[in-house]
Amino acid sequence: MKNIMVVAAHPDDEILGCGGTLYKYSKKSKINLVFLSDGESSRKIKNLKKKIENRKKCALKVGNLLGADKVIFGDFPDNKLDNLPNLKITKFIEKWIKKIKPDTIFTHHYNDLNLDHKVVSNSVITACRPLENHSVNLILFFEVLSSTEWQINDSKNLFNPNWFEDISKQINFKIKLLNIYKDEMRKYPHSRSIKGVKALAKYRGVSSGYKFAEGFVLGRKK
């Protein structure tokens, strides 16, 4: 992994899904974060514009701490990606793949409960068709607590990791990054809580021989 591109639906998905792994590789790889939506605009809340800007500031702060080369915002409508032509989203992702030329992409699992996550995953797969001279040679699907594990249909395609990254030395930094997105975190026993994140990392760890780990589903490897 020399040039990593994360394609996420919303700011915070990148840390929930692969924050420890990103930090693990950040000193020897380029990190690029691409967000399709703001994660706020579908909510009926006061000061919506301010909330959107704050979420972006959090993403930029996280990117800075990871030493990210680029933090890109697509500004597509939140929780409405399934209403857009898939070609429009795919073209946006393709544009940044051509510019960044990543060898590794981390993105959502294709059978996630969240529709935005599902659309992003399918668009990444389309944008990464194995054509000649395509830069991407590794695609890894991550899980996002309170979304991926809540999917109950199509049990054959539920998230079942077959690629694990040891984040025993990075777990505390992952928690530090999640605290930047504190407005998106919930109280235990909600799965998207700090305790929930650590519990999952422990479970993925004992599943793979580490103290803490992040699990992924291998999409494609050249």
C-alpha cells in the first residue's frame, strides 16, 4: 500500500471503517480521503449549514492528523445517493482515481444497510473495472458500526472479513480520531460508541491472533 484512497459516503465512516489501518500505513503511504456526501443535510436540525461546515472541519482535522495528501468533498445529497444516476457518482470517483492514481482503495461493503454506503460501494466497483493500465490493484471493503452489522437480509452476503490488519499499536489513535467526530458517536451500548468500537476491534483481533484488529472483505487483488 503506497498510495491509498478511501472512498466513503460520509465523514466519520473512514475512521470507523479503517482509521487504525490508515494510521498504521500513514508514515509509508500517501493517504487520500474522498467523501461523497456531508452526512448532515438529510437531518431536520437547526443551524444545518453550520453543522455541515463543522463536519467538514472535523474531516479536515482528521486528514491533517493522518497526514493526508488530499481531503475531497463531493457534496452530493445526504441519504439520497440512490436517487442520483449511478453514472454521475461513478464518474466523480473515476475522476479522482485518474488524478490520484491509488494502488489501494478502501470503501464500504456492498451489502451495507445504509443506502449511501451501498451506492458508494457499487460505484467504486464500477469505477475500478479491471482494465489495462488501471492503477488500483487492491480493493478492501470495510464495516461501519450501526450500519453494516445491522443488515439482516441476504445472509449469504453479510460482512464476513477475510483480511485483517493488526491495529494493536494504533487503537488509541483511532479512538482519538473518533473523538473528533464526537457528535456522531453514541452512548454505550449503542454499537457506534467508543466502547462498541473497541469491542469490535478486540473481536476482530481475537479472530485473527491480534489484540486489536480491523477486518475487511477482499474485493479484488491483482
